[in-house]
Amino acid sequence: MKTTLNILWKDVLIEWRTRSRTVALLSFAYTILLLFAFAIGPDSAALRQHAGAYLWLGLLLSSTLLLDSSMRIEFEAGAISKLLLAPVSAPGLFYGKAIANTIQLWIIGAVSVPMVFVVCDATVVESSGWLALTLALGAAGLAAPGTLYSAMIARLSGKQLLLPLMLFPLVVPVIVSAVKATSLVMMGDPMNQIGSWLALLLCFNLVYWGLCGVLFGRVVEA
Amino acid sequence: MKANWEIGVGLFGLILLIWAHYTGLFVAPPEAMMGDVGRILYAHVPTAWVGLSTYLVAFIAAVGAIWSGKWAWDAMVEASVEVGLLLNALLLIQGSLWAKPTWGVYWTWDPRLTTCAIMVVAFGVVLALRRQIEEPMRRLTMSSIATIIAFVNVPIVYLSVKWWRTLHQPYSSPETVDSAMVTPLRVAAFGMLFLATGFVVRRWRQVHRQLKAEVQAPDLPDAPSPLAVED
Amino acid sequence: MTGMIQGGWEFVWAVYGITWAGLFFYALHLFRSERDQ
């Protein structure tokens, strides 16, 4: 637990000092959004209808950059092996990194939401509390397996091509649920389905935060 | 080629499958709704059952590999993921070809077909990892982890796609099978199972041999002859 | 559903053909790599 907080604090501090990565990721998310808008064309109905999809695809693409960069810090100059020699528990390290990644994704998401509202002319029909919850659970769902796999990729000396490929199958339930929930919040939810989607997101998170924490030790000790 | 038990099992499976497919194609009646197209059943359903079972074997082997660190388990991960991928790819093609005459389109976001497509990537990644990593122990660990996660993911993906789909439009697929069709179906399933077992075990032997050779220490040089004592 | 689908044998042949081809080529690959070992 203490390890987790320490690692988390370290990552937050590192990022706070320069904020360069956050700025880069926000610019990237913004660019993706604009590209989607241009690709769809001036069809305002289509943009409004699929605003949720663009939000989450932007977040997903940003996350691959984030995850890679975040884990690379740990492996530079063999830092991680020294970290583990000190009595730093591997699960503690995992949860610290994963929570830091989640927070970073929340920040990108929080800034992306108003961007999406403007670019797609979208509004919130249902309560925005649902939107906040969706963002929280979706980001966490991307961060947990992402952190595990980014550590695996970092060990393979820079095979970045594999990371999106490895994440893709895991990310489908998150994207499907998050986009559905977001779209329902933005377009109205006459049949009260948001709850079911959030429940699926919650289940996914419970399974993967648990599983990845357990497996992380094996990934970094090898 | 050594004649081990799996050759016999595989051949037996082959015979069963040939009988079952012959019967299914030419003897069994056409399906009530799908007509002759329904005969695809005898190829598609066994592939699905055995494919999923093979992935289950891969999952168990991956857990065993991480637990024990033994090469035998690691070899089983590779063998079963490989055969599982073969069946998975076949399943995808069969499903798509079945969809065209029955639903009118080759692809339709049906939960099962979609999950199938995603599984190919998830388990393909396991093999890709195995090709990339040269250090044997690291290869064992990483590919086992990827296998465990891929397998755990299957029900979650299936559920999420199913909900996603049924909220749009309900889809129908044949759930009950006519009694005249049960026998060739069952025989085909066993045939496929035995054939796949033959494949997996055979492949396991090959991989196991390779892994053992990889980690074996090189032969020691011959002992030097004792120094001759100068007289 | 307006009744039993008629025909469609080309799909049946395609499915069986591809399935058996897949199994056959995998078996071939298996025994070929064995010979090379």
C-alpha cells in the first residue's frame, strides 16, 4: 500500500514538474478529434450521434502513447531492477503506475469532453454524473491491462508495434461499454441502459485490476 | 517418423470425421430452415467446440507453466495455441460463409463471429510474442501471461458484444438440432476432437524437444588426457 | 422466415473445402517440420 502511494506520488511529481507529456497527449487527442470531424465531413447529425465514439477513440489512441512513455521511465538505465531490489513489492509498483496512468487518462478525458462538445455540437441529456463515472471506469479499464502490457513490451526492448495489437482484444469490451454509455448520456437513455453498461465496465475493471496486479511481478522479475 | 499413440488417435479422429461429413453431406436430411446450407453445421459446430476446448487447454498449460516453470507446460502452450488458432481461423471463415446465405451478408457483428475475430488477434499475439522473445524463461513467462489474459477475456468480450448487439436487433441462430442430425454431428465432434488431440500432442513433442535442446548446456569438451609424467 | 432456403451448395462446398484444406495443410506442415528436426 505504501509502495503504491510512493510510486503514485513519484509519477505525479515527475509529470507535474514538466507537464510536457500531458500537453503532448492533449494536443494528440485534440488532433485526433479534428481528424475525425474532417473525415466525417460537415454532417452535423453524424458528428453529434457518434461524439461518444470519437471521444473514446481519441482516448484510446492517446493511451497507447501514454502507456509506452510512462513505462519507459521505469526501464531507463535499469531503474526497475534497482527499484525491485529495494523492498518494493511488484504489485505495489503495478498499482502505483496503473493509478498514475488512470489519473493521466482522466485528465485527458476531462479536457477532451468539452472539446468533443464543441467540435461535434453535442450536449448532455442525462445527468453528467453518469458521464464522469463512465470516464472514470473507462480510463481505469484501459490503464490496468495497458500498464501490464507496456511493462512486457518495455522488456522486449522497444517492440512498440506490439502494444496496440496486444491491447486491442482487451480493449473491445471497454470501448463498446464506454462508447455506449457515453452516447446514451449524450443522446438520451429512454430504456435505462446506462447502468448495465457501467456494470460491465465495473466487472471488467475488477477482473483486470486484480489479475494484472498478480501477474505484474512475473513480468518484471524475468 | 515415430509412431506414437497420438498418430493412432489422430487417424481414428480422421476416420470419424470423414464418416460424419459424408453422412452429413449426402445422407442426413436438409435442415428445416436453412435447407442444404444447414449442412455446414457438421463442420462448423465441431470446429467451434474443439477450438474453444483447445484454447482451454492452452489456458491450463499457461497457468501450469507460470506455476512450475517447466518446459513441458511451455511446449503445451505453444502447441495448443497453434492448433487453437488454426481452428479459430477456420471457424471465422466458416462462420462468414454460413452467414452469407443465411443472413445475406458475409459479416454481421454477430456476437459469436465478432468474438471469434477478436480471439484470433488475442491468441495470435501469443505466438508473435513467442517468435520475438529469444530468452527461454522470459518467453515462457510472457507468452503464458498473454495466454491467460486472452482466455479470461473471451467471455467478457462475448458478453459485451452480445449486449451491444441485442440492443440493436435480435439475431437468431439454430439452437436445437433435429434428431436425424445429432448422430453425424456428435461423431464429427469426436472426430474433430481426436484429430485435434493428435495435432496438439504431436506438435507438443516437437516443441518440447526444441525447448529442451535450447536450454541444454553445450557438451563439455573431452577430458584432457592426464599429463604425461616426464621420465 | 419465408421457408426453407433453397440451394446454397456452393457455400457448403466452400466451407468443407476450406476446412479440409486447412486441416490437411496443417498436418503436412507438422510432418514436414518433423522431418527437418
